[in-house]
Amino acid sequence: MDKNFLWGCSSTAYQSEGASAEDGKGASVWDTFASVPGRTFGNTDGRVGVDFYHRWEEDLDLMAKMGLKLFHFSVSWPRVLPEGRGRVNEAGLAFYDKVVDGCRARGIEPMITLYHWDLPQALEDAYGGWESPQCIDDFVAYARLMYEHFKGRVNYWITINEANIFTRFGWLTAMHPPAKFDQKKLFFQVNHNLFLAHAKALLLGKKLLPDAKIGASFAYGPGYAFDCDPRNAEARQNFDELENYWWLDVYCMGDYPLVGEHYVRGKGEMPDVSDADRALFRQAADAMDFIGVNYYHSNVCEFNPPDGAMPFGYPNITGAKGTETVTGMPGLYKNPPNPYLHRTNWDWTIDATGLKYACRELTSRYRKPIFITENGLGHLDHREEDGKIHDGYRVKFLRQHIAAVEDAARMGCDILGYCVWAFTDLLSWLNGYRKRYGLVYVDQNESMNGTNRRTPKDSYYWYASVIASDGRVL
């Protein structure tokens, strides 16, 4: 890869920081949601994370030792604005000052995601959070605070991370906050509000920070038709319209996909979209610098009869392979396992070619640069008798996926950087600490009484050699 290619790692505030009530931080919707027993594996929550709040310096030193070029992390909105608006928590800003300045002192480019799911609980209580257009204004005010505070120190920004994931789990399956079930009309309204928030925040950022690179991150799982049956080919089209292009077209082209909008409007679930909204979307799409791609797996698309698979299946949150149920949209598509590919312990398809496919699809459809903002393998890692973590399976996974990125670049895709998910092990939202992604092992578990001791895995040293060779040595 080019010498300017940004080899990075990613993390998030809720999953890593801990210190959920320290130094004036306000509660987030995830603090509230995870406090209810039975909602997460092992009843884990964000009180401890992996203690990045107190161990940030140790982690940045480990990043510098491996030659990392970029650290992608999120800011906790309620840590800097405990009520979501108004009063600024100076201690919260000071923490992120230390992280940003610590990165720069070590030659690491910081990349900030403004929103990775931890909405201030105060805004949820005040007006229903993202269900209200008021949240758009409060998010833009928060974005302004961040842009102005870090001007000249942070050059890469993500507005909103994986809106397709947290809205589906939050308003359709009740597995994320605000834990609402089958609220399709609200689901589309919330996403419309998020699109407006993204567009306004991005345009504000380009005004305040004209030299900064700003995008949005999307969890992209490209769809493959199950076979050459025309019904399955149409199922793939339906899947892409409603699961991928619904977000990507707005971000990158400035409007909803036509066939998808026709379907949603026919169901009576389409939000009101004004001409001004569409103009704003187009302006933001033109100004967006890159597409942030979070890639973990591809999807198979098969014809789904009207009485077929529903979107309300049971995801695998335990790591017991084969326990995830097939989901879909009746009459449109379902997503069975891919018989040609292996799966992780959490039933996610392992498909490096899918990442190349994704880059090619996005490049030809949208003609924008791509930043791989997340890619990694969740696994049941264990410390061996020699005290080390020999994660050759992760090295194999990352090697194959980085090779796919390099292939895509040779085919003409403009790829700015690649971030491994994640630098350290993290609290994995619904999955507790059992599902480990990190290049660095953290001694933490579902009891949340571990030492948080850091131990680099074999993959840490391997990735260091990849960075040192600019990807020539895999």
C-alpha cells in the first residue's frame, strides 16, 4: 500500500472506557439499558469496560510500539455534555484532550466518531431521543463543540456509526435501547432524523474545519443471491434496497433509493421528507469525503414467502456456533447461512472476498474514497500455559481481509486506511467479554472484577510487521 495509507485500530467509548459515573459523566441510554438483568450476556454493563479511562496512556504506548498510524475512537456524548446539551463537563473534555494530544505526541493520527450509540439518557428522558427532531439540533450543537475544541488537532471525523445496526436493534427487535419492538414507522422516522443530523453535522464540520476529512460509518454486509433462481436474484435486490442502499444512497447520493422508498411508502411507513431535506442530503453527499465501511461478513439472500422468516430471530450472543436463527422480511428475502463458507463461533460468515466485493460495489456505485473503519474477528481467546495468547486464527482472518483490501486497491478502489477492530479486547455490547476482538488481551470477564492487565497477542506482533512493511509482508 501507499506510504500515506493509514494503518489503524478502532475502539469505542462505552465498550472501553469504564468510569461510567466518574468525573461528572452523565448516564447514557446504554448505562440504563444494560442495568436491567437478562439483557446482556452475563449481565455485563459499561461500568468497567476495559478501564481505558485510567489506562489510556498504557494503551497509547502499546500503539506507538507497534507503529500504529491511526487510532479511531468515539467520544462519549454524555461524558462531555452530561445532560446532552447546555453545561459542558470540563473534566470530560480534559480526558479527550489527553487522548488526542497523547496520540499526536506519539505520531498517531486520531480519528473521532461523534456518535457510537451512547445517547445521553437525559435526552431520551426529555423528548424520546432520536425519535424527536430536537435531537438533531442537540447533536449538531454537540458536534460544534467537538469541532471547535479539537480544531487543528483532529483531521478525521465520523459523524454517526452504524445507524443501520442500532436502529434495527433499538426499534425492531428491542435488543438495544430504547428496546422497542416492531416499531417500523418509528424505525424509518428515527433514521430520517439521523440522516438530517449527519448531514447538518457534516456540513458544519466542513465549514469549521475545511481541511478535515469527514464521513459516516456503515455496517456493510453485501448480499449474494443464493443461486441463479430469478426469485433469489430479486431477493438480493430487495435486501440491498432496504438493508444497504437505504443508508448508503442517502449518505453518498443524497436521496433514498427509488424502489425502496416506493415500497416503504406503500406500507405507510415512510417519514415526511421535504424538498429541503432532500436538498440538504444532496449537499452533504457532495461534501462527504469518504465512506466509512465496517465489514464483518457477507449475507446470502433467498426468496422468502409471505409467511416465511421474520426479522425477529434470536442472535447468537453466547458463542455457541449454530444457535443463530434465520431472519428475513416476509415476501422479500431471508438470509440463510452460506454453504460455501465457514462461520465464527457467533455464526458470522468468514468471507474476505466479500470485503473486496464491498469495496468494488461502493466504488463503482458512489465514486467516493473508502475508509475501512472496522474489520476484525470475535473469538474465544484464552491465555495459554506459556502466559501468551496464540491467536493464529485471527492472524489468518486479518491476513485474508487485508489482502482483499489490497486487491481492491489494485482494481481502482481509493482506500484511505484500514482499522482493525479492535486494539484491545472490549466489552462486546450484548456479548459480554466472551467475544474477544482485540490485538491486545485484557484480563476482564463477566464478573467485571478482572485486573484489566494488558497482554499483546500474537496478532499484535503480526500487525506491527504488516504496518512496518506497508502491507507488503502479510
